[in-house]
Amino acid sequence: DTEVTQTPKHLVMGMTNKKSLKCEQHMGHRAMYWYKQKAKKPPELMFVYSYEKLSINESVPSRFSPECPNSSLLNLHLHALQPEDSALYLCASEGSQSEQYFGPGTRLTVT
Amino acid sequence: SQQGEEDPQALSIQEGENATMNCSYKTSINNLQWYRQNSGRGLVHLILIRSNEREKHSGRLRVTLDTSKKSSSLLITASRAADTASYFCATDLVAYQKVTFGIGTKLQVIP
């Protein structure tokens, strides 16, 4: 199985809501990533988990809270987001040569 | 700042023509990767070239790497309408634990 899955595909939330994005891979990869991508821009790294431990946090605001329950799952908990947080959120896992396997993304709109 | 810079930022060609995209980077790399992204979707890994390699082929794709000039090129031969997408180079830097994406080239192939 070479697929990274993400749910939901689309999410609309108000600024007071709490929601979570989910990501799953079954390729045995030990590193997983969260990226944020705005329109016409490259993916921007948010977090990296390596062996289920947070190894990189790119100074992301605390209203984004990542979680790695096990080596196959990655969550991103969202709380009190701002309209400027609206973007495509991409999850990826890392292969043996640092190549990234991306999920289809969650299109998030904050109203 | 983004490590890789693609050139051109946008390219429009007729179906059947070849498309060439370039990527420049600033510091030493372990490898360089190319990705494709269809509109609003996740990125797809296309090809990886190691720092000790100069050229690599995969189907209609040809990638070159010149470490002395810190640049790479992606050639897509006999382009098809389905090749219409954004293409990103990404560098696995020696100094960092993460892959960094360039700004991308938007390719349009006109049928």
C-alpha cells in the first residue's frame, strides 16, 4: 500500500470551533509531515514527526496542535483558527531517501 | 526563504513539444527531487537524483543535476495535456533534517 490518506477532504469551521485533521499511511515510514499550502505557493512545512516524536516545529502558532498516536497515524488539532489559516493542509510520509509521499490534502476554510 | 527557485515560473507549450524547467539552489544537498501537483491536489513524487548523479531518466522525464552550478533541470518530452500541472523541485539539504520546496513552475500543455 503506497497511499497516504487524509480526512476530511474539505472542512469549513468557525473561529471558535475545534476540529481535527487526520492522516494515515501503511508504508512503514517512520517520519511524517504536516504542510500548509496557500494558493499558488509551495508547501510550507509546519511539523515533522520522527519515530512518533515531534522533531521539527516550524514556529507554528499554538492554535495548531499536532499529535502522532502511532507510527501510522498523524493528527492535526485545530482550535480558534483565523481566516488567514484557510489553506490546503497536506500530510506526507517520508521514504528511505527522504522522498515524500503526499496525501490528497484537506481544504480548510475558516469563516 | 525557499531553497529552490524554479525557472520559468510559468510555461505554456503545445502538446507534443518538450518542456524544460530549471531549479537553482544555494547550499549543499544530499539529493534533489521533483514533484508534480495537479490543481488543488496532493503532490506526487516524480524523480529523485542524488548529489553524486548527473542525469536520471524515468519514462518521458529526464533530470540533470550540476552541483558545481547548484542547478537542476527537468525535461518532459512529448508533452501531453495531462502533464498540465505545477512542478516543484525540492532539496534535501545536508545541513537540515527537512526537504525544502521551491516556488514551482506552472506548466500548461495546450491540446
